[in-house]
Amino acid sequence: MIRIVRNFITQEAIMPKIYYPDNFKIEVVKYYKMHRNIVATLKKYGIARSTLFKWKKKYEENHFFRVSKKPANTGHKAQAHLDKLNKIVAASKELKCGVTSSITEKVAEIKRLEGKYSIHVLCEALQIPRGTYYNRKKKGDIPNRYELADKELSVMIREIFYHSGERFGRNPIKYKLQEHGYQVSKTRISRLMKEMGLEVKSAPYATEHKKSLSRNKFRNLVHGEFNPSAPNTIWASDITYVKVDDRYMFVCVIIDLFSRKILSYGISDTIDTVLTMNTFDEAFEERGKPENLIFHSDQGAQYTSYAFRIHLEELNCKQSFSSPGYPYDNSVCESFFNTLKKEAIYYHIYDSASELAAVLDEYIEYYNEVRMHRTLKMKTPSQVETEFFECVNL
């Protein structure tokens, strides 16, 4: 089943600057000096580490604060501010999307939780202006000019990024856009690249010595063992891009490593969690909801998103991730995409997504049912699975 997914790009939002009363600053500094616990202080008052030490320095230099004329009222405001921060933190824990998610996803989450939290708190937690939320709720999923500009920029950024061999980061991309007459901030480029899962290639030696804070979170459970002893033991997934008319479409596939069979695939004009989740769900249903499954992929945002990880966790599926900078950790998918492009994709020029879908339909059926694989001792993926189940049922 082919899915052509429509999606809108995130609108950038800026949190308003918060002004703290002097008495509140004094209270924070005194609390820290009394307890000498940075983490506890930051957690209690909801401030940044740099803010705490800036206040502490000014406090010790005796040229810090003006005494408030209405301390009781100021204290009330400080407490109200703390209460509000606590509500934002509580709401953030229940949200299934984050500040980098699309406006469509944010609006859907706000609608889901608006009976439990105020619109004001939910909008601040997701960094979306309330006006944007109410307009979107009233008009439906109609993108504004900023979102349309983001979508146009995303196409150009993808093209520049892939044309560079995945070497260009935000700085060179910024200069390339300037050559085409576009003045775009580096912050905006970084945000769009993150949303599309575009990561600059890094040499193995550079990543080998990095101690990633998320190493335990994004563990590699496969370790290059790409030949499990039975079907539905380890699935692998990856995404590639194909030029269609004047834009790029993204193709996601899921492969059973036992037989190298393509279990499902999806097409989208946006590389996001919707694409990966729909493709996974199709394979999961088609294969009878297998248990004790390991799902292996790279660390792209569409695979590491909160929504996707929770979804797989609920299905008792363990996630495995290849290490950044090591493309061979997912070499089966890389090999399939190379074969797909050489044997099918490059023979056509595509004017529409439906034309691409037709080529993929035909080729994947040929790949599963007809094409023999050296890894499988010159058998087809379907033949390998049929022989396995015949032996099991003897």
C-alpha cells in the first residue's frame, strides 16, 4: 500500500522574555547559598544555570537589587510565576510532540489536552503563539505564508545538502541560499534540517571517541549481525530520496533481515514520523504482529521521535540504532537502495508521485518474487521464507 503523506513545516516561535522581580532574585540566591545544591535550586525555581550565577555574582558585589516597594505583591507574582512554570513542566511530560514538531501536530496535542490544562500553558509548553493556535483551529490545516516559505526553503535546503554529498551544514547552505537571492538565518536553516533529519556526514574516527549522552538510549542491538535465524526477528528500515518534477519525494522501506524481503514501503513529500510510523504499521499488521521483534534504523529524527519510540514500545518492539558516522551499521538497507536506483529509479523521469509509486510497485514485486540474491544462495526472498516455514511445519 502506497501512502503519499501531506505535511506542513513547523512555524518558529519565540518565547517571551521573563522579567523577575528583585525580591525573587534575592530569594533564589539565598536559597542556593544556604543549600549549595545547584540542581535543586534550578529545579525549584525553574531558571537556567547561567542565570543563577549571574544573580549570585551581582548579589555578592552589592550593586544588584532595588528594594521593591510592594514586597507582598511581588512575592505573590513570583509565586504565580512558579505555579505557571510547574504547570508548563507537567504539561510537557504529557505532550506527545515537542517544540520542533509541526504546527499541525502541536494543534492536535493542544486539542487533546485542553480540558486538562489551559490553552495558555499548552501554547507556552509547545512554544506556539495562542493566536496561531486559535487561527489554525478556526481555519483548519491551511498553512500561512511563513509555513509555505518554510516548505519552499526545505526543498532548496534538501537539494543543496544532497548535492554536496551530505557534507554541507547550516553555514555553507546559508551562503548557497544567498547566491540564489534568499536571506535566511542560520537558526532557521538548522531547524529545517533537523525537521527533515538531515545530518552532516562525520568520519568514523571523529565519532569513535565521542561519549554520547544518549548512548544507552540509542543502543545498537544488532552489531552487524544481519543474518538472523528466523523471519520476524530483526527488521531494518531506512529512507532515501527521489527527484519528482521540481522537488524530492522520500521513500521509506522495511526489510526482514532473515530473507531480505521488502515488507512494506511508503512515499511522502516530507521526511517525518508519519512516514515511518505508517510504513511500520503496514508491515506489522501484514506479518501478524510478531513478538520479540527488533527494529533497526539510523538515528534520524523520524525514528528517534518521542511519538515513534512510544508507539514501538507499546507494541513490545525493541529499537536498535546504528551509530552516527557508521553507514555500514545499516548496510542491508543501503545496499537495497543502491540496487533499486541502478535497476529501476534511474531509468525514469518522474512528473508525479503516482508515477514513482507505479515503478516502486513493479520493482519491489520483482525484487521479492523473481530476483535471486547471492546472500540467499541465489534464491528469492519469498522462496527463502517459503522453505523456512515448510521446514518448521514438518
